[in-house]
Amino acid sequence: MRFLFILFASAMMSLTVSSAQSPLYIVGGKAVESIDHIAQSDIDSIETLPADEETIARYGERASNGVIVVHLRYDTPARFEAGGCDSFADYIAAGVDWDERMPAAKISLRYRVAADGSVVAGDILLSTDKRLLRRVLRAMERAPRWTPAMRDECAVESEHLLNLLLPEGGVLPPERGVILL
């Protein structure tokens, strides 16, 4: 895990990209805007290509700031298609009883989609309200199965991140700190 982070960090530095310019990201053979949504555990390898004539000829003008090619552990990502929701986060939010009268709360956790399509909760990264956390975990247990990620026509496990702020559009109160005099 740490090795991939170091590899990615060095790849980013080797491109010498300014904040106004970013490289072209290629994931699974397709150009994407960002790779922030990809769990480190799903990355098999990262390849950086310089902004030279060969790279620009292959990928077009968008490669003029270099290219980062991300090879994943799977060929096809896991898909969640249930409940008429656009995403798993929307499905979970709809399944949690947390209305406008409740205080704003945020949950951030990792979860795995197993090779059989079941969802397994992982590390809890942030929980501002234990009640919401319990409700989210129950909703995840009741969630329908996913279509799992595929690699060489075999189902494989994949890791994902769930971030919820409820009620939708809510604002978390500022963190309370200790004032030292």
C-alpha cells in the first residue's frame, strides 16, 4: 500500500506539473478527469509517460502535460444497480432514517465488494454521530448484491469509499477545540 503511494507521489513529481496544468489520466484504457476515487488497493501499477512527441501522438493534445496510466487489479469495475439510485451512496442515504430535524452528521468508511457481490464494511475513517454510523452499517448489510469487478473473466474483490453527509445539504458544526491560556 505504502509502496503504491510513494510510487504515485514520485510519478506526480516527475511530471513537473503546475497547479493550473494537470496530466492526462488513463484508467482501464479510458481517459478520466481524476483518480481520487480509486482505492489504493485496486491499483496494480502506475506508469508515467512524459509529454514528448510520441506520447502526444498517441494520446493527443491532452497529453501535453504528460500522462499517468493506472493499471487496476480488475478489467471491469464493480457496478451497483439497484433501487433506482445513481450511486451506492445515494442508495444508502435513501435507506437511512435521518431527516431534517436530526443534526448534520458525516460518515466516511471503506468497504469491499466481494467476488460474490456482497458488501463488507471496512475501516471507519470518520464518524461524527454513532447513531448515523449504526444506521449506515445496517443499510449496508441489507443492500442488494453488486455486480463484482472482473479480471480475466473471473470475479474479484474490489475496495470502495463511502462518504455521506446527512441530512443532504446539512452543515457540520465547527470542531470544538481546547483553548490554552
